[in-house]
Amino acid sequence: MPKRYSYAALIAMTNNFKDKLGQGGFGSVYKGQLYTGFLILVKMLENSKFSVEEFINEVSTIGRIHHVNVVQLVGFCFEDSKRALVYEYMPNGSLDKHIFSKGDETQSFSWEKIHEIALGIARGIEYLHGGCDVCILHFDIKPHNILLDHNFTPKIADFGLAKFYPKENDFVTISVARGTIGYIAPELISRSFGAISNKSDVYSFGMLLLEMVGGRRNSDIYADRSSKAYFPSWAYDQINKGGDLELWSVTEIEANIARKLCIIGLWCIQVKAPDRPSMIKVMEMLEGTINNLQMPPKPFFSSSQHNSIGVVQSNLQRMVLGCESILEECSYNDSV
């Protein structure tokens, strides 16, 4: 279980909050160190809306999670109005800093490493869904919330939007939409798309997977061709017609890894939740070969067969593209 720290202890561990790493809507993040030398991140919840009971319940639930692909909660502070979460420090930052190339920068990882990271994330999500005492829906799977340790092992972080519910439930009820534009499953925006379940995290994982392959955000208003403004749609058309993904200097093996990851991602972002694979199935697909994969039905964002759905997604896509042009890029430190 995570340890409870006093506010005075946090001051000592962070050298009076000297090394500030970032700030977000929740508050600020600072680098610190335990007396043992263990490096930590202290996340001060300056705008926490949790009640005392909700905060302690979440801490105790997350504190029981022990998985190589989930960030470890070391401790917490709850003293008067001071609330904080203490996590293990991830020296290689968040995934977005490594997969989103800038300018002429080359890709940070080999395709084998990208595949390894994708499988690690899938294992972490599956553990949250089925390996804990309760099912934990993250609701905010995205590159910013995937942290990398010294070996670049991926760890899922930031449970601020998570929902806990009994495993025997097939779906979960929430009062408001949760998540980040571009990764939110359709059913979280409109119940007309179906019930909210662990398949909502599958959708977000699919969008993340496609960004890992593309090395860019899925929505890009500055794309050199309008057909590439929405990467999932462009990638589907390319693969479906037997074309390549326009990757630079890759071997046939590497090209197949990219195609496999794309196909799996496209399965994950199907509009209807029942059409998406479970995380267990996703792991099987990742561990298998591309020869065992079939192309999924055309995702709804480019389907002419479902006009009503197409109109909704068209509006959502415009909203995403519009937001991409005005929102500042979230930093790793805002997501810890």
C-alpha cells in the first residue's frame, strides 16, 4: 500500500518544491527524492474536486496495482487542503516526446521497439480491465499518459479520469464524457453509439497505436495533402488498396510490423463497441503475425454506408481538427 506523507515531508523530499517539472489543470508536478535515494514525482492536486472518502478510496485502489506496465503510486499526502500523489520517477518522460517527430528529426525507436512498447501498453490496459479486484477503466489512454522508465518500458499513468466498477458488470454508467479529444470513443460522446464499457479504452488504444505508426497526431490540419489530414482514414485506404505507408528506409520486416500495428489499430477504432476486439484479443493479434490478420470493416469515419454516423463523425473530425489548431501540446509533466 502507498505510504501517507505529511506536507512537511513533501517539502523536504522536493527541496521546498525547487524542481518544478510542469503544470496542468490539476496543479503542478515536482521532482523529488526519498531519503533512500529513490527518485519520485510529486503531483500537487491544487484543484482537486475529490471528497475525502473519494480521494482515499482512489488512492487505496490504485495503490494495490502492481504491474510492470502501470506506474507505481508510492504514496500520497492528505493534510488539510493539501493533497498530493507521489509516483515513481520515469526518466525517459512520456511516449509523445518520442513518437511525434519534429521537423527533420528521425524516429526515436526501431519498429521492433515500437511493437514492444505497444504490446506493453496493451498488457497494462488488460491488467486494469481484468487483473485487479475491480475493473478499472482508464478513460484517458493517450501518448502523454504513457510514461517510459530507464529501459523504455511503458507504464500507464494518470488515473484522474478512471472509473472503478465490479467485474461482473458488462457496462458502466458515467454522468459526463471523459477523455481527450481525438481519443474519446464514440459512445462517450453520444449514448446512441452504445453502452460505455472496457471497449472504450480499446478505442483510445487504437488511436494511440495509429499515432505510433504514423509518427504524428492522427489529426493534422497542416498535412501536405488533404487526404492525409486524418491519418487513420488515409492509412486504411493505403493498406486496403495494397499501397505502402510511405515509411522511410524500412526493411520488409519493418514494413510488415507497421502494417500489422495499423490493422490492429483500425480494428480497435470501430464505431460499434462490440466490433472492437477485447484487450486480450489485441494482445493475441500483437503477438501473432500479419498473415493471421484480416482487414477490418471500413471504419465509420470514412464509411458511405452509414450516413447518419458519417455526419456525426464529420462534425467530430472538424471539431478535432479545429481544437488541434488552438490547443497547446500537453507536456509529459502535465500528464504524470
